[in-house]
Amino acid sequence: MNLDSLKSQSQELFNKVIKLRVFIFALIVIVIYGYLLLRINTLKNPQPALVSQSSQSQATTHIDPALVNKINQLQDDSVSVQALFNQARQNPFQE
């Protein structure tokens, strides 16, 4: 292989690429567009990790017993507070 034959082969290859430049560009755009659609679809519906599912199912609410006692004591002391608590029990979604 001499330099002239390598130069002519590279020139032929370059000419073929120039003729197919629109096709190559369209192919690159389609591949990028497909990849983006795939990533968007994957990120749109993430699957929760098994660790987070188990931690959510085992989560418990901690209520301070001293706070419960204080609320009960306040409720017992005041008639208007008793009415307020009873009303809140009747309709918990009121404002």
C-alpha cells in the first residue's frame, strides 16, 4: 500500500459519505429521538424500590402520651372545648 492508493481509497469513501449525508443525518436524528423517547418513558413511570415499599408499610405514627393526656385534660376542663371536640368527631372535614 502506498500513499497514493490510500489517498484514492479515502477519497472514494469520502465521496460515498457525502452522497449519503442526508440518510446518515436522518439516521442519527432518529436514533437520538428514539433514545430520548425511551428515557422519557422510563423516567415517567419509575418503579419504587423494594426497600422504600417495605419501609412505608412498616412506618408507624408515634403520638406522645403526654400530649394525649394534656388534650384529654383540656377537654375535661372546658365545656366549649368538649363541644368543639364532639363537633370535630361528627364532621372531621369541616374547616
